[in-house]
Amino acid sequence: MNDQSEHKSLATSRVTRAVAGLSTKLLLLTILFVMLAEVLVFVPSVSNFRRQWLMERLQAAQIASLAAEAAPDGRLPTKLRDELLDRARVKAISVKHEDSRVLIVRMAKPQEVETYDLREASWADLIGDALMVYLAPDNRVIRVVGEPDFSPGEMVDVVMEEGPLKAAMLKYGLDILGLSILISIITATLVFLALDWLLVKPMTQLTRNMVRFAEQPEDPSRIIAPSARRDEIGTAERELAAMQNELSQTLSQKTRLAALGLAVSKISHDLRNMLSSAQLLSDRLAEVRDPTVQRLVPKLIASLDRAIRLCVQTLDFGQAQEAPPNRARFALAPLVTEVGDSLGLPREGAIDWDVNLESGIEVDADRDHLYRVLSNLCRNAVQAFESVPDGMGTISVFARRDGAVVTIDVADTGPGVPEQARKRLFQAFQSVARKGGSGLGLAIAAELVMAHGGHIELVSNDGGATFRITIPDVVVELERARRRRA
């Protein structure tokens, strides 16, 4: 009990850790991918901000140049020139028209500057230049060349300090960062909640159900109840439910088979003693000179001998495997006649018995095994007639030899095999087609035929059921085994 409780606790702990890990990973990955998307948006946006900021400086410089053009002889007083440069936030301005050039200079001495031409810059260049602003020194001086939008055809060339641009870009970047974090949190939360509802929680339920089912797979109440979802999760739930149902039924069946095998072993021990007593009585009957008794006693003795051998070997489907076939070549007609006699066929006014065998046909098989196969098939046919109101029909046995293979057909004109029973026709306890049946007859017949290297199948179900048995001679079966080993 303690081991079971410890196993259950460990399994539950593992599920909890797995679910928590999955949720945490989902949340972290969602935040990571949203932030990555924000970075991909931030880089071009900051590049565009830098370009717009520089274009505004070029436009302000162009406006300042208009005052210089209006001055007498194009010369501005020093005070006015410095005021215009300060408002434009540049150190020097040069405006080139188609036929003239205006220059406003303030720089006291030449300085080394970095030149940026906005007219020919590609988007990749603009992104690279924007990122370099954050890495450049605060006191760097740059030269910017461009054409303001409101005055096409004029080239404006300015020299300016990059410090104000860097400060503006830092402020813009921080604003974007704060907005990105807010958007990331909101988006990540919504995506996480959606994925958690759509995927994580259903997967958690699947995992917990599998662990719970594994603790006691024979309990039908632990089988998952599929939802009405039509996506992959719904398919997984339905497939899991089908698998758990099948596994639960299989385990329950094996438990019943084990119990049944033990019971049959006990019953066969006592039944063997009873049959031995009946055999002694049948030997006494053999001494009676009555013709009818003399005709029936050999069949009675043969049936008792066969029953005793079955009990001794405990040939039960749920307890022991069938003994290997003791094959010999024998005539098939007497065996079919014996099967008919054991079932009381034909039955006057009810069931006709039609035997149509190839003349002199012999089969290479275990006689007792083949008797059980044909007896099970014919008994099923008899019981099928007994389950319908009129109870009338015909049971036919056909046999032919094709080279080294004998084919036997057992057909009846009864109601046929129900559709539900045909799905698992040769499985033990799965092919019960009538009330009171055990579902073992066809399963035993299939096992015995397969032990001969043969095959049994339902070849027709229209107007009654027709089962076909094919049994190859032992030479053919040995050759097949040799080829499999090779």
C-alpha cells in the first residue's frame, strides 16, 4: 500500500512539474518572441526617426538661407547670422540652387566631420547609421547633405553637432522601449491565456488522465471522456479513449481467462474421473450382443476417449496452449460422418445434413484437432438454426483437394453472422453472436487450424454463413518453415 501511494505521489509530482514547466516555457517564449518582434519594429522606426529629424534640420537651414539671400549683397550681420544658425541648430549652412550657391558660415576653425548623404542612402545604410549614433561620442560633428521635401531641386548642406540628435534618439528609444514592454506584456498575456486555454490545459488533462488510468487500468471510470473538439486535441482525446477502452477490456478479459483457466483445471480433474467411470460402463455395454448397441458403442467409446484426452491435457483456451498437432494422413469422410452423428444430424423435419466430399479425399492433419474444428463450426450452425423461430435449414460440408492443399467448406442456410460479431470473429469472447454462447468455438477452431499452417475465414454471409478451411500437407508446411528460417 505504501509503495502504491508513493508511486502515485511521484507520478502526480512529475505531472505537476511537467505542466508547470510547460506553462513557464510557453510564457517565456511568448514574451521573447513578442520582444523580438518589437526589436524588429524598433530598428527601422528609430532609423526613420533619425532621417526625419535630420530632414527637419535641413528644412530649418534652408529657411535660414532665405534670410541670407534677402540681405544686401548676400551678407548678413554677424549677430543675425549667429541667431539663424542657433535656431537651425547647425554650425554652417550651404544651399545650392541650379545657378547659385548661398553659404552661411559660423565655424571658427575647420573640424573633422563625418558626412551623411540622405539622397543616396539605402534603407540598410540608414539603419546602420542610426545604430551608430548610440555608439558615437557625444561631441561628434557631422555633415548632412539632402534635399528638403518642400523645395525640390535645392541641395542643402549643413554641419552640425550630433549631440542633440543622440539625445532625441535616446528619448525616442526609451519611449519606444516603454511602449514595447507594455505591448509585450499585454500581447504575451493574451497569447499565453489563449494558448493555455487551447493547448496547455487540454494537454494537462490528457497527461493527468493517462497517469490516473495507469494506476488502475481495469477501472472503466478512469477512461477519459472525449470533448466535442474537432481539432488535433479532440482527435487525441478520442484516440486515447478508444485505446484505453480496448486496453481495459483486454486486461479484464485476461483476468477472466486466468480465473477461468484455474476453474477449468479443477473441473477437468474431477471430470476426468467421472469420464473414466463412464468409459468402464461403456466397456461393459460392448459385451451386449444387441445390434443397435454394437453399432453405437464404438462411437460412444470414441467420444469418451476424446473427452478424457481433453481433460488430461487441460486443453482450455484460457489456461493452456493447444498441444502441437499429431499429424497423419486419413480419410476425411468417416470424420465428417462422426461429426454429424455426434450432433444428431440430420434432424428430420428440421435440419438437413448435406455431405459432398471429393471421392476418396484424404487430409494430412491431427484427427482429433480437425474433429474439434468441424464440430465447433457445425455446432454453431445448429445453434444458429435453433435461435430462429422455424429452426429449419441445411448444413453442408464440401471438400476438395488442390495439389497439396485440402479445402473444406462448412455452409448453412441460417441467419448468418451478425455485423457486430464479424468484426472480431476469431477472437475469444469477442464473437458471441447469440445469447448463451461463450465466444470460444471459432477462436479454438482458428487456433487449431493455424497450428496446422492453415487458414480459416468467413467467405460468404449471404443466405447463411460459409466458413472455409484450408489445410496444407505437412510437406508444404515444413517447406514454409524452412523458408522462414532461411
